Amino acid sequence: MKLDGTPVERFGRWGNYDGQFRMAHDVAVGKDGAVYVGDIGGGRVQKFVAGK
């Protein structure tokens, strides 16, 4: 997000496939810069890496 709170980028949508979420509930960023999203509705954690 920008300092004024506006989003810079968005990803994901509702669903069960890669990059989709049923009920995303937690987000973390690893030391390597990867973004991890916990999806309680899908029962999984997805990892996102820039450029992939």
C-alpha cells in the first residue's frame, strides 16, 4: 500500500484453484520476500513469489 492507504497491486480471486481463495484470513511475508496467504475456507496456505 501507498502511504495514503491506496493499494499498489492486487492478486487473487474467489475459488479453489491456484491464486484463488475461499476465505483468506492471514498474510505473511518471508525473509525471501515471498508472500504467504492462509486460506481457511480452502484449508491451505499459498505461496506467492514475484514474477511467477
